[in-house]
Amino acid sequence: MYLAINVLGLIVFLAIGFIFSKDRKHINWKAIAIMVVLNLILAWFLTSSAAGRAGVKAAADGFTWIVDISAKGTVFALGDWYNTKNLNFICSSLMPILMIVPMFDILTYFGILPWIIKWIGRGLSFLTGQAKFESFFAVEMMFLGNTEVLAISGMQLRKMSKERNLSIAMMSMSCVTASILGSYIQMMPGQFILTAVPINIVNALICTSLLNPVHITPEEDTIEKVGNTDDGKKEPFFSYLGDSILGAGRLILIIIANVIAFVALAGLIDAILGLFWKQLSLESILGVVMFPFSWLMGLNPHDAWILSQNMGLKLVTNEFVVMGEVTKVIGQYPAHLKAVFTVFMTSFANFSTLGMVMGAFKGLVGQEDNDYIAKNFAYMLLSGVLVSLLSAAFVGLFVW
């Protein structure tokens, strides 16, 4: 019965995309069907086939190995503060970013990462029939991050229509950066974290194709190379590396500030709500709102309530807040709940990301495009949530 509910949920989530579409007549159903089949194959392969599970386990072990190596720098700098028996959130999840971000930037500097992105993007565009830049952008976000890819895509964005730029803004709500996966894996089941990443990419294309179908002529279907600069000069390596390390440090401070502020604000809201009724809390209110969507994942009412409360909490705070709260108990969850829970949390879709993406566009495109994107902020948020729901539903089909 729960499998049938999970299938129904997948259909409902796709139907929501159709219902709220800006142009239902021009939805490319052939492309949608291809991408749905592709995600079904991906979800099955990564969760149910021996080769897929082995590949995901190897990748998760690889990230764990990298995180363990990064601990050497943390131990050197912090000494006795780094207690391996009782690691806090900053040491276990955030300090590895100081090595992982520069590592990915080094791969970018020498052209290795752009080469990988180029071929994956071409393959995705060929398979799905989507525009080249949209396909490349989806892959670039996985490796480089949403605001970072937006920053290096300014020339491309300024050449595109406001409708296409809205699609890019919507896709930016759905990404996860590869350099931060090591942090996620320290808190949540690594196999489902890594399974979510490629499925999120395809679902981002599905959701934009449903919610905001845009006709693109062959003349408009062009792409700028990753990392292009206006003068074509390459920054000296150690200057580039220094900027990368400083950027990683800033990222850690931003995450710490966000987590502290959001947890504290959520606690304040809970305290205020508790003045009216002790049982009332932010999680319970959001849990009620998200419960139908959670139940459609094929969960029993008890497990659906657990997921729905955390789904709502993630939207108003961020994924780090939720992961930090459940990291000690998620191992005890049933397999299906563990899978859909982890996959849903593996994205940046929340209100703070909405502000970051809109802010990034401010300095990249004209006022008309910015106004259009700002007016459609609800579509950005809907796209981000819908991608997470679809990804969790796809993976849930094969994990019981």
C-alpha cells in the first residue's frame, strides 16, 4: 500500500508543476517523459543495483577519507580543542570545508573540473533535449555552487531573456555544492546524500520545464565557457589559491552565523508560541502544512509527521540546522524514512537561499530582469521545494 502511495505522490508532485505552469500549452512532454525515465533509472541504479550501491559507497568512503585528511590541519591549528571523542558541529562538519573548497578550485584552475562539467553537461543536454546552458548550469551548480556559478555566468545571463533568467534563478534553489558534501556525510547517511545529487540535477530541469517552459531558438542556444573573464588573463596560481582559502573561511563563518541565528530565532518563535499553548511550536505548525506532502512519500502517519516537521524547519532555517538535530537518531529510522528524509534535506532550498539568489542577480542583469525575477519569487521557492519532493519520491520508490 505504501509503495502505491509513493507512486501517487510522484504523480501529484508532477501534477503540481503542471497546475502552476506559466504556459501549459508549451510544456515539452517528450522531454519531461525522458527525464522522468532517466531519474527512475538513476534512482534504481544508485539504490538497488550492486554496481550502483558499490559506486555510491566508494564515493562516500572517498569523501570520508578526504574529511579525515582535512582533520590534520584542524588538529595542527586547534590542538587539544579538537576532541575526536566528542567533536562539535564546527570541527566535524565545517572545518573540512577549508581543504575541500580549495581542492575543487585547484581542479577548476587547471581545467580538470571544467572539462568534466563540459562533457556531463553535453551528455545531459543530449539525453534530455534541454537547452545547452541550462544543462551546463545544472551540472556546474553541483560542483561550484549556485551563487558562484551565477557570478561567472554574468556575460551569458545578460544575453538571455528574462524568462530564461527566471528558469536559472529557479534552478539555483535546487543545488548542492560538491565541496560541502563532506560536511553533509558527517551528519547523514552518505549513500543517500550522494544519490540525491544527480537526481536533483535532472529534477531541477523537470521543474523548470513544467513551471516555466521557454521556447529557445537554435540561435539563442549558445553557451559561454566556465571561468571566462573579460580580459582573458589567468590569475597567478597562489593568488587564486589564497582567494579560494579566504572564500572557504568566509563560507564557514556564514554557515555558523546562519545556524546560530536561525536556531535562536526558531527557539524564540517556539517560546512565544508556547505562551499561548504549550504544545504549539514552529515545527508543529509547519509539520501540519507539510504533512500531506510527507505522507505522499509512502510513509505511515508517525513517520510522515517526523519528516513533515523537519521539512518545514528546513525551509525556514536551512539543511544544516535539521541535519545537526537528527544526526544522532537518523540511524535508528526505518530504511524508507531514512532515505526520503536524507534526500529531501540534500538541497539549499530555503528562504535564505531565495535572498542569496535574488541578491546575486542584482549585480548581474538589468533592472527589468531583476524586477521580473523578484515578482516571481514564489515560483523560485516552489521550484526548490518541488525538486526536493520529487527527488525524495524517486529514491523512496526503491528503498524499503
